[in-house]
Amino acid sequence: MLENSIIKQKIEEKFGESVKGFTEESFGLLTFEVDRSKVMDLLRFLRDDETLRFNFLTTLCGVHYPDNEVESQFAMVYHMHNWMDNVRIRFKTYLNGENPEVETATKLFLTANWMEREAYDFYGIIFTGHPDLRRILNMDEMVSFPMRKEFPLEDGGRTDKDDRYFGREPQNSNLN
């Protein structure tokens, strides 16, 4: 059985200070951070190492942290699976808010293609070297990225709803 301590040790030996923040989440999921410049090297290492054998990129997704410093306002989260030992890991890399860009994983995992297009479509994250980086769910004419937290969740001018029905107290209400 491939244990998290072995995975962590091998990754730290190979990548040193480029990886940090190792934690074990629920169900034993090993989680950590990696420098943006090392993502492709890490993916290749995780896939090709004879002990680790993380041969499947399960998912990748974007995250927007608008309150973070500019150099870490976006993140890409990668989930990988070793089918032989049935072990999963998750790692994250932070991206600059003014230029959210990371190298494409499609060179190693074809499954990254549509997931990267989705992250581009909703967050505006650029995947350098992607073979077909264009919107996948939204209209091509759209100029914004709808999952960015730049816009309020709700229209403050709406008068057709009552917050009490959504489990919230109205802010300035005389409805009592």
C-alpha cells in the first residue's frame, strides 16, 4: 500500500522548497501546494515515478481569491489518482491576479483539455501551450469571466424577493 508519508518524502526529495503546506485531509487525502513554475514537472514526476504511479488526472479547477495579494489571487487545484494502489492526492498552485497563467497539462494528460477550457471560460486562467483554448460553455462574445468574485452575488435593487424566505434577515427592513 502506498502511504502518504512515502508520497510526501518522494515529492520533497525531488522538489524541495517548491512544495509546501502538506496536510492530510479527510479520508487520508494528501494535500499540498507547489510553485507555479513546477506544476508540469510535478505532474510528470507523479505520473512516471515507479512507486507513485499517479496515472490519472481526475480533475482540475480554478479558484478565485479576490482578497489575497495580487500574486496569489487565483489558484489551480489538481486531483490525481493512482489506480494501482487506489490512492488520491490534491495539490494547488497560486497564480497572479493580473496575469493568471500556468502551463497546460494537456501535454501529459488529454483529460486536461476540457477542464482547462472550463477554467479559462469561467475564471480567465490562461493555459500556455493549450491546443484549443477557447470558451466551452459560455458564448464566445462574452467579455467577462462569470466565476470571478468581482460581481455581487445578488442584485441589491431587486424588490421581488423577501430575504426572510431564504433564511436571512433583511438588512433594512420594516416588514415585521
